[in-house]
Amino acid sequence: MRYPSALLAGPALLALAACQPFGADSEAVTGALTLRERIALPPQAVAVVSVVDISEAGERDALLGRTEIIGPSPPPIPFRVRYQPAAVDPERRYGVRAQIVVGQELWFASDQLYPVLTQGAPDRVEVMLDRPAPPPID
């Protein structure tokens, strides 16, 4: 299944936004990625995990932190996303999104948000990844 490169450009832009240095005062959201189906990932696979502000529906999610895991281990795939605690607003909501790409192809993605950090949500989550639905045939 092939996806237009524009769909995969978002993670590249998020990577640039996440290039902020993290000092000794940084904290982390941790957890593991699990695949709904049993499959061996190729060595060139990349798991991308992001913590985003999900407070406003329909608004572009603001990035709090992001990590890439190149050549991830067999599932469950542990992750750690660092963030600056000063950037967290207790009145807002944050969530984890994840995907696995191989080259330009999206293999797996989370189909829901996993709340973290505020409003009673934990800082550790287990994220289930599914194969995305194929794009409609024109």
C-alpha cells in the first residue's frame, strides 16, 4: 500500500519542531507500542511516537515531544518521549500518537489518542497500532 509523500511529510515537520534541546529538568512519557497483528518488522522500520496537545477539536495539535525509534525491537516496542514540564498546562489535554513507517509506506498507526499527563491521565501508556485502511480507489 502506497501513500502520497504529503501524508508522511507531517512527521518530518514535527521532527524539526521537536529539535529543541532538553535539559536536566525534562521529564518523559513512557510506554510500549503493540501491533494488533503478529508481523516481523524489517530493519529499516521507524517507529514515531509523539505527545501532542489535544485540547481543541479541529485545531492542529501542538507538539509537546517526539521520538523516533529506528529499527525497533519486536513488539512490545518500548518508547520514551521527553518533554519540558514547563510547557504542560494543567488545564489542557495531551495525548500520545504513534505510527510505524517503512520507507515511504505507512505500515501501522494508532487509531485513537491515548491521554497522558493532565486531568488524571498517567505518564505511561500502552499504545495499540493497527494497519491503516487502504485509500479509496478512484
